Amino acid sequence: MNEKYIIKKEVNAFKCLRCGHEWIPRVSMAELTGTIKEKPRICPNCKSAYWDLEKKKKKK
């Protein structure tokens, strides 16, 4: 199989520390490979506003 049309690119992505969902934000390609100006407000999967903070463990 001729694979001249397949390319690999590294892009910035986010991971929710609550549900484990990973996603690529909808921003310009320059922001994906460089620095992203602002972080997302919520996780698109679990809708948590605290997606960038790990869950606290319950004390018994």
C-alpha cells in the first residue's frame, strides 16, 4: 500500500482529570501547534467546570 498521503502531526490537546476524556479544542491550527491562549471552561464529555482538578478522595 502506498502511504504517501499519510502524515503525522503533533497538536495540543486536553484531558479531563475527572472522567478521563481527551479532546482537541476547536482553535486555529497555529494555536494547536503553538501555545493556546485560553483553556476550555468545561469538559465536553462530563460538563464539569473542574475538569482540570482531580477529584478529592472521601475521608472515612
